[in-house]
Amino acid sequence: MSFYQQNGFKTANAFLEYDGLSFEILYRGDHFDEETYRDIFQKLQDGHYFDFHIKYRRFNNH
């Protein structure tokens, strides 16, 4: 993870869930744009559909 932090990436506190796997979503810039992220995956699905979900990490204040 330090490579990504050193290169300006931040966590979106969200994970891409696909086929039983979970991938942390990282981004660069001012904010994570979920709509654009989903658009990219919808374009990928045009040729080969796959089911994916974006789940946000919930922080516990306790």
C-alpha cells in the first residue's frame, strides 16, 4: 500500500466485490467519483458481462 500512498493514491473506503473477491478502490484527485467508476465497468461489460458490487467500509466509532 505504501507504493500507492507515495504516488498520491487515497482509499475510497470502498471495495469492488466480484466473484467472491474483494478489491480496495483507490483513486487520485480531489474525490472518488463513483459514477465514473461504474461507467468504466459498464463499458467493460458491453463485451463480457460480469456481476460486480461496490461496498463501502463502515467505520465504528467505538
